[in-house]
Amino acid sequence: MITFDAVTKRYPDGTTAVDALTLEAPTGEITVLVGPSGCGKTTSLRMINRMIDASEGQILLDGVPVSGIDPPTLRRGIGYVIQQAGLFPHRKIVDNVATVPYLLGWDKKKARARAMELLERVGLDPALAGRYPFQLSGGQQQRVGVARALAADPPVLLMDEPFSAVDPIVRTSLQDELLRLQAELNKTIVFVTHDIDEAIKLGDRVAVLRVGGRLAQLADPKTLLSE
Ligand code: ADP
Ligand code: ADP
């Protein structure tokens, strides 16, 4: 469970990106942060894994303030997926997915076996494992990005507009795949999007933010649907 307890982020230039945000992201659920560009979604996400630190308030991971956990330790338990998959261009797909297991010192064979298993799970043709990122479509690269984030089996997955850059048909299939994966894996997922339909489809709970970084509404997606 991730808890935002009155979290505020002010950047050095005076911009208040997130304003007294209080929010819970329960284990096993997809919590969606939705709102227009500039409402503080990315900033909120990056405070969870301490790419950015809060100015006020605190974020707790299973009751422990993240401010007291050193970032490398914290990030071992947190997968992170961004809009452009951010794959290493000079590494084969299988090695991209196995990056974290290699870093953790896993046996190379075991790391690769794990990578192949994950590629299958995210619906990527295993025949693509030996290719390089530029040889894959945008949608395929996003699947690899998700597999890579899951490689060390982190309990938490942060996703920042992961499907926004792919075409609508592929996006739908990636969304379906994520829901299937989550039904199996029961991660704590925080998913950022500016697309309300995506929020309703994926979210177990949906936090609507508005520019200035304030929480406008915390909703069950079914009630959003009926409005
Ligand atoms: P979103 O992800 O919802 O688009 P962001 O978290 O990226 O929103 O940004 C929230 C607000 O903070 C915006 O006004 C943005 O311009 C500002 N901002 C983001 N990063 C910085 C930064 N490093 N320095 C100053 N302002 C920033
Ligand atoms: P996105 O909308 O995908 O979050 P942006 O183009 O808003 O991407 O931001 C890209 C990078 O620039 C981020 O690292 C963000 O923190 C930073 N950034 C965004 N707005 C500002 C700003 N007003 N001043 C300084 N840095 C910013």
C-alpha cells in the first residue's frame, strides 16, 4: 500500500506541482492519476521512487516513509514504465528485460530464462527476443518496457502514460494485457494518464487532479462512468 499524506511539491522556481495531496493506493489495485497536462501526475509518481522528494508531507510504503529508505533500495521494489519505453538501443530485447536481474547478480542463464518467461507473459513473440529495440514497433517496445519493469518481481509498478504514444488499436490490446497481468500478479500499480476513458477502464480507483496539483475528486470508476 502506498499512502500520500498531505504531500506538497514546490519546485525551486516557485511552481506548486502537487498541493497537499492525500491519497491511498492499496495493494493489488490499479490506482489511476488522471488530469490535464501540468496537473502534477508525473511529479506525484516520481516522488514515490524518490526521483523527486516532497517539499512537505510524506509518502509511505506499507507504512514506512520513503524519505527514510535510500533510493537504490527503494527502487529495487518498484518497477517504472514510461511513455517511450526507454530501452537500451544497443542491447537485445532479452538482455533489456534481464537488465535488472543481471545487476542483481543473477546467473546469466537464469536471468535470460526469466526474461523469456516475462516476454511471453506480456504477449511478445519470443522470436523477437534476439532483436534490437529499433527493429520493434512502438507497441512491441512498450510490451518490452513492461516486461523489464517486472523482471525483479517488484511489488510496486509505476506507469507514466505507458500506452499514450501507440495507436488506438495497439493501446487497447496493451490495456487488456495489463488487466490480465494484474489479475495474476496483484501488484500495487499507480498509473498516470491524461485520458479519462483509459482511467475508467484500468482504474480500481481514480484520482482526478487539476492544474495546481490539487485532488479534485477521488472516485470509483463506475461513478465517473455515470456522470
Ligand atoms: P503532468 O505530469 O500532470 O503533466 P508534471 O508533474 O509534469 O505534470 O508538472 C506539474 C507542474 O510542475 C507543471 O506546471 C510543470 O510545468 C511543473 N514542473 C514539472 N517539473 C518541473 C521542474 N523540474 N521545475 C519546475 N517546474 C516543473
Ligand atoms: P511529460 O508531459 O511527459 O511529463 P514534459 O515535457 O512536461 O513531459 O517534461 C519533461 C521533463 O521536463 C520532465 O523531467 C519535467 O520534470 C521537466 N519539466 C517540465 N516542466 C518543467 C518546467 N516548467 N521547468 C523545468 N522543468 C520542467
